[in-house]
Amino acid sequence: MQLTLHMFLIVCPLVFLGGFVDSIAGGGGLITLPAYLLAGLPAHNAIATNKLSSSCGTLVACIRFLKNKTVIMRLILPTVVSALIGSSIGARLILLVSDQYIKYLLLFALPIVAYFVVFRRNTVQVTEHSSVSTKKQYTIAMIVSFIIGAYDGFYGPGTGTFLVLALTGLAKIDVKKASGNTKFINLASNIAALITFFINGKLLIPLGLCAALFSMAGNYLGSGMVLKSGEKIVRPIIIVVLILLLIKILL
């Protein structure tokens, strides 16, 4: 596919914004994937290239959480392996769907995912103290990583939020550590899907690498800021980007 300057001018600033938003309150995928679609990329290329930039941004967040020791080390390996397997399956499935039907899926799924991520996330009650045995916690975390990893490989936006809610609500993991482990699971699912798309020739490497730098910058800048009104900032940004994408798809 022929890359143009206007693609870079649309994708890179929005991916920076997506990384910034994701590090503050999550939901960055609801900006980054539409960024590629708004730039005119076919759906498969958009999903694939988004995985490259997202992986780099998530790597920055992983290092930050690891440095701050807000992860459960014993859960990293089993959940990462589960996410790798699930995401590979999801990515292979989306490759079987035509570009036209993926856009129909976006029209249906994007508003639902956005509503859940932006408006419903904070209504879920989280148990801070674990009442689950270590073995059961392992099992739940691995199943969650596989299922949501498959979703991430197939589609993606909202993955981080769904993981945090599942790990806290089902596995009863502390919110801060669930957020840290979520980044490692998300990184694994991104990499598995990225490899699958690369093998099938869907990855636009120059655009993805350029966007990755912007994603890392956005994540780094956002992670260094403490914003009490983070949700108030994130919501209108996500809504505006999604409205623009839905208008483009409908037209």
C-alpha cells in the first residue's frame, strides 16, 4: 500500500494523544485505531499497524510499573503465555473477515465499547482484599488473559479496561497491581497479533514505527502527570474521535 504524507499527519498526532490518554485513564485504543482508519487505511492494515505503535507505548508503561513494583511477578509468565495464545487465535480470525464487514463491525462495536470504557468503568465495585486462593487466582487470571487476549487480537479497543475489571472483580487482585499486570498481558497480546499480521503482510512498518515514537512520547508524558480530572479530559476526546470515524465510515 502506498503511504502518503497526510496519513502520517493524521495518525501520528492522534496516536500521541491516544498514548497520553491511555496512561492517564485508559481507553487510548479508542483513539489510536480510529486514527489509522481516519487516515484511509484498510481495516486489516489499520488493526495491524496499530498493534506496532501500541506495543511500543505499552512497553513504556510496563517498565514504569515494574520499576514502581506494582505488579505480581508470579502471575506475569502464565498470563503472558495465555494472552499470546489467545491473541494469535483472535488475529487469525480477523484475517478471515473482509474489510467491508470489519467496518460494519466497527459501526456496531465501537460505540458499545466506548460507552462501557468511558462511562461504565467506574460503576464497577472492586474488592481490594483478596479472598481467592493462589491456585484459583492463577486459574482465573490465565483464563481472563486468554479470552481478552483473543479479543485484543481480533479487535482491541478497551482491552486494558476489560483486563483490569476482570482481574480485580474475578481474581480479587489489588487495583494497582492489576493495572500493572494488565500492561504485561496487553503487551503480550499486542506482540502475538503483531507477529501474525506481519507474517500475513498486513503491517505498514514505516508508518507504524513513526507512530510508535509518538505513542511512547504520549505514554511517557501522560504517565508523569497526575490529573485528578483525568476522566473529564478523556471522555470528550474519545467521543469526538469516534464521531469523526463513524461519520467517515457512514459516508
